[in-house]
Amino acid sequence: MTIDLLTLFPAMAQGVLGESILGRAQRAGLVEIRVHQLRDYTKDKHHIVDDRPFGGGPGMVMKAEPLVDAIEHLRGEGADRAHVIFLTPEGTCLDQPMVRRIVQHHPRLLLVSGHYEGIDERVRQGWIDEEISVGDYILSNGTVPALTLIDALVRLIPGVLGNEDSAGDDSFEGEGLLEGPQYTRPEIFRGMKVPDILLSGHHAEIAAWRKSQAFARTQARRGDLLEGKQQAEQMVSKENKT
């Protein structure tokens, strides 16, 4: 996979991208991540990327010219054309099925990080393929959301995780449940003991216990996930009957 990140804050991204799983994945050649400064695509001597909004209002809006020039230069054309994603609070909320879909269908990505009050609407209409939000809150710019998306994507690339089963056991994977409680040594810590079932050696019973714990935790903390799962199953059942 190849990921290009277009941002006004390359230094903010570089530190994160060089560490932990992201850094190891790049050094192993499993993913190529390139960070680009948007100001490099301006044509004026002051490298201006924003201007006041037409019609008035607070803040500044990112100009169309440098954004379009950068996107057209970085995305490529034809079969090798990158899928262009704009990180914005107005986008579709990121979830694990979306991450899997992107990894499976888009080997080349161009992530556009916004700033100020947003970008000129004409850029969204003509040059953006998909808009993604990482949650219902506002951040200073789109670089941190872009890094969140990159991290989620890279974890699913084959060979990135040392244990290939790790991603499948994460929350939201498999049956879409939150991950249940985990324990490690010592067996007793400040009077709190590891559940006996995990020390029993009965793998089938342990698996059943973990599934029940995952379901209980999901029901208690994110009941909406179970409702969504039930709705999806009902839709599939209806389609199979028709």
C-alpha cells in the first residue's frame, strides 16, 4: 500500500509515522507513506493557502488552487490513480468495516488534511473521492485524524503485525464485539485474582468465557453495536428469503 498525506504540518506527522508499528511497517517495505507540504504547491512568494470566505463570516477558508494543483500532481492517473480522502468532521464516521474496505480496494491513497474553517467547496465537488470523520468533535486540523486513519489501515496490511491473529481478535473485528478483559502475570495483584477459568487449561471453555465476556462488555458499553448487528442480520435474512 502507498499512502500520501497532504498537510500544512508535516513535522506533526513525521514523528508519529516513524514510531512503533508504523515505523516498522515502512522499514520492512510493507507500506510506503509520504508526507507533503501543501505550501509547496502555492505560486505566490508568501505561500498563501487560505483566504476570507465569500459572503463574510469568521475564520479563513483553504483556497482551491494549491489544493487542486497538489491533488492532481500526487494522485496520478489511470489504473494507478490514488483514492483521495478528505478528513473532515462532516464525513462518514470511521469504523472498522470502513478500514477493511479501504485496505482491500484502494492500494493507493491520498489523504487531504484540512485546516481553518474548511476547504473551498469546489474542491470537494470535483477532486475528493471520499470524506471521513474520526468522531463528532472538532480538532485544530486534519493531520491527527489522518494519522488515526493511517494507523488503523496499516495494522490490517498482511505481515505488519507479528501475530497475524492479533488484528482479528481486536475490538470491532470478527463478530463486531468489544474485546473482553485480559490478564497477565502475576496471578494475584493487590488482592485481585485472575479468573480461575483462564488458569484451567480448558481451551474450549476459555473461548466460550471470552465470548460471553465480550458480549457482556459490548452490551454494557456499546449497545448500539449489537443493535446494528441485529439490523444487519435481519436485512441479510430478508434478502435470502426473496
